[in-house]
Amino acid sequence: NSVPPPPPGPGLKTMGSLKEICAGLPLNPLPENRGRKVGIPHAPVRTPSLTAPEEKLALKNSLRYFPSDLHGILAPEFAKELRLYGHIYMYRFCPQIEMRAYPIQEYPCKTIQAAAIMHMIMNNLDPAVAQFPQELVTYGGNGQVFSNWAQFWLVMHYLSEMTEDQTLVMYSGHPLGLFPSHRNAPRLVITNGMVIPNYSSRDEYEKMFAMGITLYGQMTAGSYCYIGPQGIVHGTVLTVLNAGRRYLGVENLSGKVFVTSGLGGMSGAQAKAAVIAGCVGIIAEVDENALLKRHQQGWLMEITNSLDHCIDRLRYVSRNNVFTHEFWRIFPTCPCHNVFLVLHLSFHRRSLMEEKNFWEAKKKKMALSLGYHGNVVDLWERLVHEFNVTGELLADLGSDQTSCHNPFNGGYYPVQLSFKEANQLMSSNPVKFQAMVQESLRRQVAAINKLSDQGMFFWDYGNAFLLEAQRAGADVEKKGANRAEFRYPSYVQHIMGDIFSLGFGPFRWVCTSGNPEDLATTDMIATSVLEEAVHQGVNASVKQQYYDNIRWIQEARRHSLVVGSQARILYSDQKGRIAIAVAINRGIAERRIKGPVVLSRDHHDVSGTDSPYRETSNIYDGSAFCADMAVQNFVGDAFRGATWVALHNGGGVGWGEVINGGFGLVLDGSEDAEERAKMMLSWDVSNGVARRCWSGNNNAYETISQAMKNEKKLKVTLPHKLLLSPALRL
């Protein structure tokens, strides 16, 4: 199972660079301290409010990675980083290699599994993928891969030395070391943020992260499984389509307007999803770098900083209904990355060429994604103004995907300040900044409420928006509801929850060869597997999910969804995941696929996450705040064959609000890999379906009952049906 050496030729130079980063910390000589790179986005300055003794402890903790004879050089610059940025990132040790997912055979490792993990780590830190690459933040404003660059060097070194009877243990970004294990054990076990519950507050986190002792891994950042915005685009498409069906009563979203905000990491998927779903998406973003990045990647069709232009465009498309197409019928012939219409910042009037392009776009009936460079509160309030003046309701659907789980440190920007002013106040006066954020949230909710009263439908996208709005005193209360319910539903409660309960969730894979042809082969394999499953017969609800995903996988390549590694995502259930995994593994054995494939999923799935304001917000038996499922998922995956497992405190709705678990599984074409996939993927889905069944979900009851018929070793405790009315007064 050792990785073969790379072929001679041009690849040797790259290999040499990879060898250097696998050789351990570069100490003799020390690399030049270049500081922060210019021309790339950087994480906002943190304000941990450390005491003097805590600052000394943070410095001491960072210096323990280095021999004492270097402390005289490193201590002053680490102290400066802590003072200037609120954290010690160790910029001196940021590697000069081009950070990307290199083909797996180029990594100097003793095992395929270790090389696959390296491939995934470097993809998470690829500037095309990562939100703040030099601060080791992949997405979400604070989703860290590691806490500092010393940890990166040590992890790469350990992985290069790892054998198949060792396991690397990670404590919140810190590599505790390689420990003896056995070939069937995970090669890597990650825990992030496992803080004693009474001390798992936001303020405590800021202090502990600054001291280098814990880490917020988000979901797939800290488990090295992020695949760029593609990882959420499919789920966003499903959400928008089903929002149209549920709230508007339509299958065809042409001419319908979806208003939201956020174009950073995960939220960057919204623009592409709106176009694929066939509607008009207008997405506000305060960070010009994020806006331009999505536009350059082809995920955003138009950009403007003019509210007047936004209103003109919305009014035009809603009146003229330019975009009249059935979603799946036009989808194959409408590659939204092939943009006809480009509007620039500070745009006020189209040129003749742009006018020509506009009418060509009109003729082709393309949907629209419009990026507004500005604050979403201004946009919402302008929509209210337009309704008050003209009586026109220009928005049909609304949501929010700012990183509101991290509202006071760059996840949400108050409308009262410019982007630059907000970043300055964030560090200079955190208390005032927090007050302005909460005022902005109240204004945003007030505008949304007014439009909602007129027929617009708003939902929470699981980013803690309504939770933080409630804490800010905004009018989001739902009278008589439980703690996880608000005036507006979460998308899990109304849309995705029932899909999860059927066992469907965001299953994904990465072709570590880096070869697009391998990805194309796996696309064909997945399509044929799902088609065969439908042919063999499944119930109606499952069949619809399979059909949606067959269409998705057939057309995903047309929309250029790959950013970074050669990865693909689709929603599948237990049966589909296992069948796809087995078929891909056999494709590797038959050399139709040129390299190993890493299986993974978003933690935002059937079993992976206990989150009362998102993934488990439709759990109504009182256990939504219990985290047994995620922990059992992590443990069960570990002894059933996962190559690596991860358990995190925190996720999409914030530190202390979530426990989530993830995994990676390497397929190498062996019989052993096939057996691991069958056993682990079966548990990884059934665990959550069984829990959702016990909580009272009918879809889950039917799904787990069918699973027990198919697998005689599976015995699940089923709830008895309640004969008395739940409203009965006892």
C-alpha cells in the first residue's frame, strides 16, 4: 500500500518542495519573516481581551514548538502578532510552496492513507478554496485547519513518517503525536474544541484560541474535508427549489426573486444555486474581495454597488419574466459559468457591447445572479421603501447566509459602518461594535418582517441568524414555541429535515489523482448506480430523490463546480452511498480510475451533527439539545473502518451550540477498502435515521424499518404510536 515514487521529469521540482514541507519545522536556517502577504484577504483582527498573565502564557505556549536558542528571535515577533492580530499565526513559517491539492503520488509518504490526508489538508489551504489562507481559515470566518503554521509543518512531517500500524492524534490543531495502533484503526483521530461544557462560551473560546490551546474547526475545515462551495451548492439548490414548492406553490421559479447575503466560503454557493434553480438571486456582500472572487470563478454573473441598479434589474425581470424555463429542461443547455453579462463595480450605464450581450442573454433565457457590493440591511430597507412607494413586492423568497455564528468578529457587518470602518471598530472598541451589530440585526429583521407580512417567505439558513437576532432583541419570537423555533422556520424544519430522515445527505468524494478524467469516470459510475437502483425498485419518495440526484450528477460538470480538488457531491441514502463506494473502489481496482478516492460527507448530514438550531431543529421529543448522536457517529465510524475521524465543538451555528462528527475513508481498490466502506457507511447513515425515528419522524420510521428488513443483524428500538392526543391535559 505504499505510495509509488513520482515519475522523473518536471514533477521532481514540485516533489522537492513537498519533501521540504514534510521534513519538519525549518529551523536551520530560519525562513525569512515576510509577515502578512499583500493582495490576499486576511482574517479580521481578533479581540480576545487577554490579561497580562494570559498574554505571557499564549507566548509561552507558542514558543514550546521551538528550541530555546531561537526564543530570542521568535518571542518578539510572536508577541507583536498577538498584539496586532489577537492571535499568533507564526507568519514566518507560512510555506512558500504553491498550496494546492497535488496528485497523491507526489507526496513523500509510506502509506496511501497518509498521502490522501495530505492531499485534503493542502486543498483546505489552497487560496482558491480557503477564505483566509494565511490565517489557516478555510471558511465561515473562523473555521480553522490549524491554529498556527508550526502545527502544519509537524502534521505534514508525521504523516510522511506514518506507517499502517500508527495513528496520528490531533488535539485542537496540535499534533499530539504518532501512537502505536493497528492497520484496521483510523490513521488519524481529530478532536477540536472539546471544552468542558460550563466553559464553552464564546468569550472563553476567544481567550483559549488566542492562547493556542483550542480551535474552532467549523465542520469540514477542521476535519480537512472541505471541497469549496460545491460542497453546499447542491443542498442550496434543493432548498431553493423546495422553498418555491412549499412557500410559493410553484415548480418553475423563473422570474422569482431570492434575496440573501454572503458570498464568502459556504455562502458563495448561493449565486450558483440560484441560477441552477432558475430564479433571480440577489446576494449582498460587504467584502469586495469575496465578491470579486466569486465573479472571477464564474459563480456570480453580475456585480454592482448601486441599489438603484439592483431595483431596476429586479423590477425588469419580475415584470418581463425573462427567465421562463423549466429547471431540469434548460439546465443541460445553460452553463451559467459561460457568462454573457458582466457589470462592474461603480456601474451606472451599459456600453453598446454590454447591451448586445444583455439581449443575447435574454434570448437564451438565462437565470440571473446579481451581487450587490454593500450591506444587506440597506438592500432589505430599500425593498421596503419600494413597496411603501409603489406597492410592488420585489422579493419572493428571502434568507441570510452571513457567518452569523461569529457575529462580533467578522461574521456579520453592521449597516451603520463601511467595511473598513467596521474592521477598525471591531478591534478598537469591541463593546461598541457589538452594540452596533445588534442594532443592525434589529433593523434587518424589522425590514424582513414588513416584507414577510406582504407575502414574501423568509427562512433561516442555519447560520444562527435568528438566534443572534433574538439575542439582539429583534422581533423573531414565535409564541408558544420551543427554544429551537422562531417566527420563521429553519430550512431543516421545513425542507431538509425530512430528506435527512429518509437517509439522504451530502455524500462526496475526491479523486486524489487530480485528474479531471477520474472525476468524469466517477460521475458516470454514480449515475449508473443510481439509475440501476431506481430500476430495481424503490418507494416513491426515495425515487424522487434518486431522480433529482441523477440529473444533478449528469449536469454538474457543465456548471464548472470544481474549485480546488477534483471533488463531487450528491445527496444519497445508505443504499446509494454503499453502492457508489463499491463501484468506485472496483473502478480503481480495474484501473479505470487512476488513483485512490477519498469518501467523505458534510457533517451537515443525517447522523453527523447535533445542532438544535439547525440539523436537529426538527427533533421535537426534547432531545434536540443532546449530543449522543454525533459522538456515537464519531466513535462508530472509527472502529468500523474510517481512515480518519473528527469530532468538533461548534459548527454552522457557532461555538457551544453544536457537536459534530466527520470522517474520511480512502478507497484504494482493495477488498479491504470495499468491506470498510460497506460497514462504515451503513452505520454512518443508520445511526441518525434510528435517532430520528425514535424522536417521532415518520419518514425515518419507514426508512429504518426497511433497513432492518434488508439487514437481519440490524435491530433498532422503534417507538410505539401514541394513541392519545399530544394536546391532552394530564
